[in-house]
Amino acid sequence: MRKKVIISACLLGHLCRYDGKTKKTNEIVEAFKAYEIIPFCPEAPIFGTPRQRISVVQIDGKNLIITDETNEDVTQKLEDEINSFIKKYPDAHNIILKSKSPSCGFGTTPILNEQREILNYSNGIAAQIFQNNYINTKIEDENSYL
């Protein structure tokens, strides 16, 4: 049985980013060629591609996912999608996420205030939920492979 790795789909070449593009990283594809690769993108199934950008905005001490153009709170929609994914794939040996993403950034996601100024950098919503659920799984971003 092959080891499983969850990888942000955009890093695998899927055209699933907000702008309809990819961030394919050949080094990651090569590093995990012996693994069962499980692509992950919580945004595309809900909002389609292309779509408006989202940001992590801290409101009343809580990090929420807010659309940039329409100012809609989509936190619950993303949480539901991510938790559904975890139920489908409850175990993985590694997780590789897209840095700086409001969904997948692992310690690199800008956390904004309501005026859209950077307060600090932390986890995107999926990275945080993954960290809470995949306790013994190594989580990192593409920068570890570049």
C-alpha cells in the first residue's frame, strides 16, 4: 500500500486558482511520484474558477474568510468543504499546501484587519483545520521543495 500525500491542486497543475491559473511545482510532483497523490482545493468546488479573491479578515478577534469584491463571509462554506474532504480522506503521511493562500497558507497567510491592512501572518482556513485534524501528519508548503 502506497503512502498518501494531500497536495494543493494548483501545485499539481490543476487550473483551480481564483484567476484560473496554476502554480504547478514540478519539484513537488517529482518528490511524491511514489505516493498516492490526493489533490486538494476547497475553493474551486464551491466558487468555481475563475472567481473573486478571498482574504482572511480578523473581525472581533476571529479570523473569517471574506470575499474581496462583495464582502461576503464564506467561512462556513469553506469549513464545510474542508471537513467533508477530511472525512473522505482521514489519513495522509504528508500534506503540501500552497503558501500565502487564504485557504492553504501554512503560517504564511496574511491576516488582515477590517481596513484590509496586514496584522500578521498565520494559517489559512484549511491549513488550520488540517493542523487540528491531521495530528501526526507532516504539513508544509511548496517552499520546502524549491
